[in-house]
Amino acid sequence: SNDKARIAAGTVYQGSLVLPRSTQLVGVWGEGDRPTFRAPVGKHGIEATSDQITRLIVVGLNIVGPDKPQKDVNGIYLKLTRAAGKYAKDVLIEDCSIAGFDANIKLVDDWSRYQVPAYGAPGRITAIINRCIVGTSYGSDAHSIGIYLEGMAQATISQTSIDRSGNRTNDDRGKENHCIYGQTFNGPIRVIGCTLTRPGGSAVQLRAGGEVIDCIISGAPLGPYIAHLSGSKLIGNVLLDQVDINPPGQAANPNKPNEDIRGHAFTLIAPKMQISRNLAARRLGNQAKVPAFKDIDAESTLTGNFAIAWHTEGLNYLIGGKSHRDLTGGNRTIDADPGVPSFDEAQIDLRLNRPRGVWADKYETAGFINKCWKAIQ
């Protein structure tokens, strides 16, 4: 029908899909692998920029970009312009595999930029990204992103695996390359049960705050960065094997030098945060003693957090640029690694190669997170 596009399983298309104004569903029929779209140079994988689309569901597709950097070329791209209608826009992206673009998923409501106060206001899109596989995104001269969100009324990213965002080559590496990036003009964004591995910069940067819960973060120069939104939560996450932006043994990228931000497990500028049951194990790069938690608001609560082999002077944290070590609530530091497991290549590949329509406990984060906690008991 006019509002649905159904694509045969296992089909391979050499080209992009630009959705008509009325399309609401892009899905798959039949048994088999995800149908593949191989986007040409300079073209988005799937593009929807119509103001008439009030609901968009994309399920079960494989979207592949050219094997080269491309600025502002995206895998799944939805943009509502400033003149879009007043109705809420609902977006669901589920069980898709996307790789090889500047931003592999980019959702934008341009209307939000023009609202008061000066930094804009949350837009009109409510988005759910569930059980997706988001592979390599190439670094450009600015942001290279696994998932880019701007103008969300609210968004949830759940049980999604994101790998090598802006980390294809040494020149990609830099603090502006993220697995997940929430622009300033958003409502709260929730990141739940995701695996975020080997980005060029940070695993999660939520400029308008939100929640990061039960996630595995591995091989990231920068851990979660959460700003602005009061009441944000960082709960039950495991951060492993932190590396430098310019790793030892690689030539430094002169355009993206190491900065003082490296080494902090969590940078948390939002007020009144709840920070509990997070485990940070093994800082592999810069050995300077730094706080594990940076820029904590004085009214935030920290309970049950651990830093292991992190080269920190106790589980210290920064408030207003001053270091504190008088934590309560069972926060601890352990200098020697008791054997916390690494989230290795096999664990990453398991999730990146998950078949269409298949889900099981082995893809969840809970089992691996439990193994990490048992190693320190």
C-alpha cells in the first residue's frame, strides 16, 4: 500500500531508499536474512524528510555505506523541518543493522533549534531504537556518530550494540566521535542494556541529560558524559579497558591531541544525579592519577560504585574543580585487578552478527555484568 514498503528477505539492492511522503512502515516479508541496501557514494541509506510523516517504523533491514568517509551522509536519516506540522512524530527503528556512514542513525527535528530559551527546546519526535546493530561510522572533520539525536521530545535506545564509532583509522580518533550523541535540543534520552565499544571518543554524550542503565562500555577513551538535566541517572553500568584518544604506539593526530578530559570514567555535569552500582575497571592509557568521577554536582548521590586499577587516588571525584575523597555509601577503589573479565572481540562479534529476528539471553548485558561483579566479591 502507499503507506507501507515491504521488502523481500535476503534481497540485495544497489542503491538508497527515499521514502514517499506518506510512508509509515518499512519492513520485511518472508524468512531469511535482513534485506540489504548498499548506498552509493554521497547518498543516505534510507531518507525520510517529509513533514507529512507522523509515524515511521523501520524494521529488519541491513543498510551499508560505501567503504570511505563521507561527511553528513547517514544510514537512516529522518529530518523534520522548521515548518513541520504540530503533531507528534513517533519513530521506531528495530532489528536493523547499519554501518559505514558518518552517522549511522540520525534523527533531527529542526524546529527545536528556533525555540526559546536561547539554546532551543526539546522537539516533537518520540523515538525508540531497539535491538539494532550499529557498526563502523567514519570520522569526518566534526562528529562521527553511531546514533545522533536532535530535537527529541524523548528517546529510548535499548539492547543495541554500537561498535567503532569514528574509530576506523587513527585520524578518526577524537573527542567528538561518539557511540551515542544527544544534541542540546532534546528531552530526556534513556540508554538501557546497550553494548558500546571502541569509539573514537566517548561512549555516550547526552547534552540534555537522561539515563544510562545496565550498559557495557569497553575500549572507550571517554566514558559517559551527561549534562544539564536535573535528576539524570547512571546506574548498573560496567566500564572496561579505557584507552587514550591517541594510544601508545600510534602516531598522535595533531588535530585531535589528548586533552585533560582523558582518564575520567564518568563526566557528570547534570545536577542532582543518581550514580549507583557502576563499575570501572582498568585504565590502560594515561597513568596520571585523576578522579574517576568528574564535575559531580554537590547534590548528586553516589552509592556502591567501584573503580578498579584506575590509577585514581581513592575513589575521588570533582566538585567545582576541587577534589573530594569523603565518599559514603559503599563506594570503593581497588588498586589491583582481581580478574574482572574483558569484553573481548568474541563478545563484540557475537552481538554484531546477531541474525534477523533472533534474541536470546546471550545477547543481553545482564549476564556479563554479573560476571564482572562476581570477580570482585
